[in-house]
Amino acid sequence: MTWGETFSLVASFAGGLGFFLLGMHQLTEGLKLAAGGALRRILESSTATRLRALAAGAGMTALVQSSSAVTVATLGFVNAGLLDLRSAVWVVFGSNVGTTATGWLVTLSGFDVDLEAAALPIVGVGTLLQLTGPTKRRGAVGRAIAGLGLFFVGVGFLQESFADLASSVDLSLLRVEGIGGRVLLFFVGVGLTTAMQSSSAAIAVTLTAAAAGALDVAGACTVVIGANVGTTSTALFGAIGATPDARRTALAHTAFNLVAGVVAFSTLPLLLRLLAWLDRWAPGEGIAATVALFHTVFNVLGVLAMWPIAGRLVRWLEARFVLTDELEGAPAHLDAPTLAIPHVALAALAREGWRLFEIARRTLVDALAADDVARRTRVEAFDRLLHAITAAIDRVEGRGLPAEVAVGVRTLLRSTRHLVIVGERSDELIAVPAGSFREALAALLEAAREPDSERLGELYGVLDERFQRRLDELADEGSTGRRPVREVMDEQHVLGEARRAVKHLVRASRELHAIAPTERVGIAA
């Protein structure tokens, strides 16, 4: 090959890979924005059993063409308390099965079709929809459609580059034999996925290379195993410094891929015989269809291998990365992947809002106990968490929000404003004197540990009635000279500020209930 031919080949490969990755990103982001609410409803309603959670994870991943997107969505709902870890683990396992749909999409699109010519109209239609409705649902759908077109453009370029390579180079050099060769190809797959941060891209490259004759069936299948194991790097990198639930989910994802990889690698000769038998029923023809089938089969085997040990894995994960009291005020449910999907971000923000509510409530409890040192410490924790919440809202709003998410964010902001007033007035409770008003105040704060909006409203009514009664008593004491007027005015001020603080606590509870009922998020005692 001349230098010019080499440059053209490398440029074609790099461009095809770039279009593929860009298309995958556009497709995933568009579908996340267009179907974020539906994704939430599916995750909430379709994970009651292992099989349903597995099917939900596989189906959603096949739809959005990204196991990472589904894993992030799952993580967000675990963070928000809408999904427990046991269900989330099976959704993640299902997403690994669903990600095999990418290989079938590449295979069934055909290697004898001019994909670029077919894809360009798709890109045009998607771009038109995106431009005519950038802030509407059709804009998100258009982005997904344009992404699908770019996906096919990328596959077309990859096909061309490997076809040119096949006509110019003796590809038999890439066919290594023996256990050493298999290990080498395994690490090629790991390296491809780690470098591109996309197992789908690595598998697409493998399929096009196999179709061009660069790899035989055994070699291509070995690269696919490595690509599947390599995808754990994305999860592990994302879990660094992330929330406890993010780390647990990343470890579950890693455990699945390692187990599936070990099973597939150690039984590869047997699996290849099984594939030879299954090929007669597989859609599509040729080596690419065989490799796509292998990808599906070994992920299903991974699910079967994990089935008996999943319970113990979950129990082990639940004992890891537990937050301690020293971290009060640090966000427990917010991280970059969670904030990437607006509906998921709102769910996580709502749970942090309840944590902020609990810190504010405890601040009032400390003040009523006349423990000003504890109150000040709690106020510092409140400020830390408030800063994290507002910073997260800034990041989410910068992405452009669906209407229902925007409403939820505004509701959350109103609740935080109420809680800020609670903190600002908390020191006044230190001076609340003994009596029926103080008793009603203590009862309301105790009930707010597990806030029920109606119950808090009733208790606030009792508090307000005793407040008015005490004001009348103070007015009588001051006017008859039984107490100095200055003392009367000071107590009136203290009672008024305490009543105001509790009123805003109740209002914050109502606002938070509008976006996340407490029984769904589990307020800590």
C-alpha cells in the first residue's frame, strides 16, 4: 500500500468510527429526552420479579441502544428510592442481554447494502424534526432519528475501510491460533472497548472485520468476549467518587461481565459447536450473524450463571460503601451520570430535598433542646447539602428540561426556600418557654420525622390555636402589669418566629410531597 492509500484507509476507519459513536450518542440522548418519563414508569412497574426486571432491562437497552444509559437510569431510580438494589441488579443484567441488539442491527442491516445512501435521508428527516422543535418532544425524537442515520453512515464507512483492507493486505496474519492467540484477541477486545468507552462500537468493528475476512469465527467471538468484559471499565470509572448506590451498581455490572466472560472463554469450543447447530435458525447469514448470535448466547449464559448467586451478591453489596454520620450534609444521591437524564435527575433531587428537610427538622429539635452547638453543626450540614442541590439544579437546567421536569424543579426550589427560612429562624426556638405551645411544637417536630402532609396540617392547626391563646394571655399579663411589657414583647417575638419556622417546615413538606411522597423515598429517622 502507498502512503496515500494507507492514509485514506485510516481516515475512512476513523471517520466511520466517529460517525458510529456520534450516532449512538445522538440516538441515546434523543430517546432519553423523548422517553424519560416512560422509562421511569417502566422501571417502577416492571421490576416486581427477577424475570420482569431482566426483561425490562433487556427491552429498554434494545430500544435506546445503550446499556450504559439504562444502567444510569436504573442507578438514578435506586438513588431516588423508586427501585431497590435487588431489582436494579436484574435490570443491569438484562441490559447486558439487551445490548446484543446492536450486533444484530449491524448484521441485519446487511453487508451488501449501500448504507450511506439509505442513511442520508434518515439523517435529513431527523435533523429537520430537531430544528423545527428543539424544545419539544419531536425535537428529541428527531435527534434520535438523526442518530440512527449517523449510526448507519458509520457502519457503512467501517464496511468500506475493512473491504479496502481485505483487498490490500493478507488478513490471514490476524488469525492467531492456540490459547496464546485467544488471550491476545481477548485483550484486543478489552482494549477496543476501554479506548472507545463503548462495547457497541467495539463489537461493530469486530463484526465488520469478521465480514471482511480479517477474523475467523473463533477469533471474532474471542474479541467480543473481551469487548463485553472491557465495558466494565466505563462503569468502574464512573463509580469513582460516586454515590454508594452507583458503586454497588457498578460492581454488580462488573461481576456479571466477569462471570459471563469467564464462562464464555472457558467453554468457547463447546459454544462454537452449539452455534453451528443454532445457525440454521438464526436471522441473517454469514460470519457476522454467527458472531452476533454468539454475543447473545453467552450473555444469556451469564444470566443463568448469576441466577443462583445473585441473592448473596446483593447482600454483599448492601454492606459496602455505607455512609457514616460524619458525612451528614454530603449528597448521597447526586452524581454526574444520574444528572444526565432529566427525569432521573428530578427523582434523585427530590430525595436530596427530603434529606434537606430532615436536617432542617433536626435543627429545630436541637434548638428546642437548647443545644446550640448541635444546632450550629446541623446548620453547617444544611448549607453543604443546599449548595450541592443548587449546583445540581444548575447542571440539569443547562441541558434543557421537559415541561414536567421543569415544573418539578420549580417545586423543589420553592421547598428549599421554605427550608432556608426554617434554618434562619431556628435559633429562636432556644428561648421558647415551657407550656402548651412548646408541647404542641415538640409534637409537630416529632411527627415530621415521617411527614404526612395532612397530619402535619392538623398539628399546625393545634399549634396556631395555642399560639393565639398564648398571645391573648401575654397581652393580659402586660396590660395588667403582672409582667414587664418588654418581657411580654420578647416572648411574643420568640413565639412568632418559632411559629413561622414550623409553618415553613410544613409548607416544605407539602411541596416535596408533590414531587416525591415520603413512602417512596424512605426518610431516615
